[in-house]
Amino acid sequence: MVINRKEIARGKVAEIKNGFSAFAETQEVISLVKKMLEEENISVHIDETEKGCWFIPVKADE
């Protein structure tokens, strides 16, 4: 089975757009999500840990 990391990153960004937090484990997916969020100008709080990275959406009024 082939894992498409870009598709995984798109799914994470879609979760964030819907107001949910997203977690990514691999550096490749983390980098892709960061890039996609920056391109779409989406504000998030990023919490990086040893195990991965949480992307927590920031509300517009915060």
C-alpha cells in the first residue's frame, strides 16, 4: 500500500479548516501542513513535541 503524504496533509488541513485540531507524526507531513496553512493564510497554534506536532486552530477573534 502506498501512502500519499500530500493527501494526508490535505486531510489534516481540512480538519483544521473545520475547526478541529490535527496531529502529524512525520517531519514530511508536518512540513507539508505548515506550508499549506501558510499558503492559505490559516492561523494555528503549533505545539511541537518529541512524538509529533499538534496544529490547533486559532479563532478569528483571538
